[in-house]
Amino acid sequence: MKKFHYPVMYKEIIENLNFENKKIIIDCTIGIGSHALKFFEIMNKNSFLIGIDKDEESLKIAQERLKNYIPRFKLFKEDFRNIDLILDSLNIEKADIFFFDLGLSSYQLSNTQRGFSFLREGPLDMRMDKNSFLCAYDLINHLSEPELVMIFKKFGEEKFSKRIAHLVVKKRRYIPITTTTQLSSLVLEAVPKKTIRYRIHPATRIFQALRIVVNRELDSLEIGLKKAVERLSQGGRIGVIAFHSLEDRIVKHTFRDFALRGKLRIISKVPLVPSYGEVKENISSRSAKLRIAERQIWD
């Protein structure tokens, strides 16, 4: 089987989520099971892990990688916004740990047919769930220029949203924009050349924005986080790794709001970040921020 890179910040996660004596662990973004494998190394023998993901291909890999731990886990192809329905189906009222890793996996990025990477030729897809009706192609080729500007600015926080959207609409009049590299090249053309050397790749924020809209990621995060806190056992912990400011802001504000209501105690007043050594070995971890909170036992 292909060798996969170790999961982001797994040491910090294990140190802060207090796995000892925890019976029900929910990995809300199990992906190909990289974090889950690390969890099983320290989980009690009588503990049970529930894995959730919208990506069917990733779930199949996770099932295979975790086979040595059957029957101590169960996987669900589902959006984590439906955490409550999953727990209800298992007759589970509360869970002891909820974990969210909001980043794309190296497996997803390396699969050119998924369309997540602007560095590799592939279709403009970006769907986590292949059964979803909306893909990035639909947005790029059918939305109006003002709508594209709004998406690039709101979900990508892109400074040159108007320039990029204008060029997209201009180019698609002659030929549809169908591939990742087409769009990436178009973004490079639209952005002022003098700014490129000082910024991340210009297509990064555009691809981020499209992915967020295609998969309704921020809506799911707001809904899923709130449901997770409500279903967290007393003294249980919730951990979230975010990779961009929009996600991290939602996590920060959600934790704060529940803390003000007396339901959470924020463990990480300042988000934890990867060590220098981890960033050096895995550059994609450089923007990760981990926030931890604990359910108040007197609630």
C-alpha cells in the first residue's frame, strides 16, 4: 500500500485531547484514517471510534488501513453537520472526544481527477462527495462576474478578486474553462506580476474559495461544531485543526460563545501551531492552527 505522510499535529492532538478512559471518540473528518491510526495506538481496548467523511474513496482506504482494529470502529459516509443523526442511529447520547481536521489530505491533492490542486492538470471538480450536483466547473462557467467577485473575496479573501473574475468571464466567452491548470494560468495572468513574488501562489485563494462553496464547508463547520459541543460528555474534549482564517474564526467564535454560556472551558487560549521540525518535514502543515476546548463538568 502507498506510504502516507503522518497526520498533521498528531502529537499535540494526543497530548491535549486526553484519550485516557475515553470510551467514544468521533473523528469527524477521518479521511484515509491517518489520525485514527495514531488514536488507536493509545485508545483503551474497550473504546470505540466513529469515523465520518463525505469522501467515499478516502473511506475505503481508511477501512483497509484500520482493519486490524475491527470491530472497534464504524465509518459513515456523511457530512459531519449530521453528527447528531449518526449518534442517534447508534443509540449514543454523548461522546467523549470530537476531532475535526479541516485540511485537504495529500491523497486528495495528489488525485488529479478530483481537481483540488492548481499545480496538476485535472477537471474543475473539487467535490468531496462525488454524488453532489455542484462542482467548480459550474461556478466558474455559469456564475455572473459580480457573483464570482463575491465568492473570491468572501471565501478566498483575494485582493484581486475583481481582476480575476473579469478575466474569467472574458475568457469563457470563447471557450469553457474546464481544467485546473486553465484556471490557474488565468489567475496568474490576471494578478499583477510585481505582487506574485511576495505572495503565496495566486491560485491558492481562488481554489480555496471555490472548494468552500462547492462543498458548503463553512456552513457545515458552524452546524457541526455546535452539535458536537452539545453532544460532548462532561469533561470531554473537542479539538479542531483549521488551515485558513475563515475556518479558524468560526472555531474561535464558536468556542468563545459556548464558553460565555458556561458550556465550554477553552484549553488553548492561543491556538497551537506545528513545531518547526514538522513544518520543515511537511510544508503543508505550516498554516495549521489547533484549538482545544473542554465540556464544563458543572453544566
